[in-house]
Amino acid sequence: MNWIKKLFKRKTELEKLQDKYDSLMEEAYKLSKVNRTKSDEKTFEANEVLTEMKKLGYINYRKGMNH
């Protein structure tokens, strides 16, 4: 039954950003063993996504406070 819920559940913008952040950090980790400069670039991109997540999380939190 849970797989049906997962199949039809749409991801929130925050969840999409979390997936993107996780992917970038994983890639940065793999690159850190081969090319430190590219690893730093991926980490920077991940931090930009994290900033967006914080903004979105704060906005969602504030919306919840208004109700």
C-alpha cells in the first residue's frame, strides 16, 4: 500500500531541492578523490541549493504560523 502512495505523491519544492542537494554533495565527494577544483564547484552549487532550501523552509514555516 505504501508504494501506491509513493507512486502518486508529488514531491514538494523543498523535497526536490533536498534531492538535488544530496546529489550534488555525493558528486562533490566522488570528485574530491580525483579533482579537488571540480569538487569545490559542486560543493558551492550544493550550498546555493541549501540557501534556497532555507528560504523555502522559512517561507513554509511562516505560512504555517499565519493560520
